[in-house]
Amino acid sequence: MEIQKINSVISADISTKNGPVKTPEPAEQVQTFQPSQKSVSDDWKLLASSQQELEQMEDIDQAKMLEIRQSLREGTFELDIDAISDAMLQQHG
């Protein structure tokens, strides 16, 4: 196995020098955006105002789920491919 020396911009004698260590100064300060209370979006306001209603809603329609489950058991479940494709086109263009 051969070890090759890699040339570096930083020389090894930097760490052996005595004296104060200089820290580099930042080139320029970056200003970060601090939004004010006035910049709250209308969507956020709508979500905040309807939060309680959203928490009370069920995640799924239980009655519809039971109806589909029953039709699957009975073998009467049918898919309307045309209605599904029309709904997909309306939703996703």
C-alpha cells in the first residue's frame, strides 16, 4: 500500500504557529425575512377559523363505507368507468 501526499491550500504549519488565531469575517451579513402578523395569508385565516369544524368531521363517510362493503359481500358492486374517468378529467384536467 502506498500513501501519497495530497497538496492542500492550507499548509500543515498553521496549527503550529504561536499567537492569536484570526477568525475570518463574514463577507456580508444576510438579512432574513421576518414576517409580521399582517402577512398571514387568507388561506391560513380560513383554516384557523374552521379548525373546530374540521376536528368534528369524520375522516370517512361511515354510511357510504358500509354500503360499499355490503354490495361487495353480495356481489352487486358495480363500477361506472365513464363516471370515474369524467370525474378524473374534471379534477385533474
